[in-house]
Amino acid sequence: MLAGSAGAAGMGDAALLRDTIPRPIGYVNDFEHLFTPVQVDALDSMINEYERRTTIEIAVLTVDTSLTLPGNFDFFTQQTMSAWGMGKKGRNNGVLIGISRSFRKIRIQNGAGIEKILPNADTKKIIDEAFIPYFRKGQYYEGVVSGLRTLMQRLE
């Protein structure tokens, strides 16, 4: 667990946080165990095929309470995206979808190249309309499939 306040993270927190960021294990990094192995494989395949077609790198990260504090969730996902080197060099076309059932939070982190075509207001709309309705019913896999499809369509 991170030291410090549950509020805004500072430079010291960034250095400490880098030590707690897990290494990616694929396109879907399910550290909160929201998905079955078959669901992880299906999501991995969906994202892999999309990257082959578009070069846009997307990853899903589920965050349990051992990785960060609730107030640092957004910062944690931002730092994870950076640590994982998401997006093609020079294009900054990475997208990290961070989800925490425990914290009741979701965040889509976009690389600078993605922000040009998908502003924060559009990202929020995708979260509210494609992910959240399923998450409210405890259907995390279905919500991620719905959200990924919507995100992918919007980015093409």
C-alpha cells in the first residue's frame, strides 16, 4: 500500500508508485480477478486484432486495493500507462482502461495522439453509456466488451 495521503500525488509519490506498478502480462491485466481465463483470452484476442488493424495499443488493467489507494487511482493508471510505454513511439496512440470494482472507479487514460481524436468529454460519455450500465449489474466482462467496441468504433 502507498504511503502518504489519499489525495493528490506528488513527485515523491510518483517514484514510490513506480515500484508498485505490476509488469503487464498481456492486453488484459486482471489483478482484481474480474474475468474468467476464457474471458481474458477473448478480450486479448479482440484487442490484439484491433491493434493489428490500426496500430492503436489498448490495455485493460483491473486494480485491486493492494496496488494503490482510492484517491490515487487516476494517478496510478496514468503512471502505469507511462511505465508500460503504451502507444507507438512518435504517435502516442495508447489507451489504458483502468477498472477497480473495489474502489468503484473506472478511468480511460489516452495518449496525446488519441486525445486529438477522442477528447475527455467523449471518453466520459463512453464510460457512462457503454461501461457503467453493465458494471452496475456486476457484468464486468460484458461492460468491457461493450466499452471496447464503442471505443474502437470511435477511434476508427
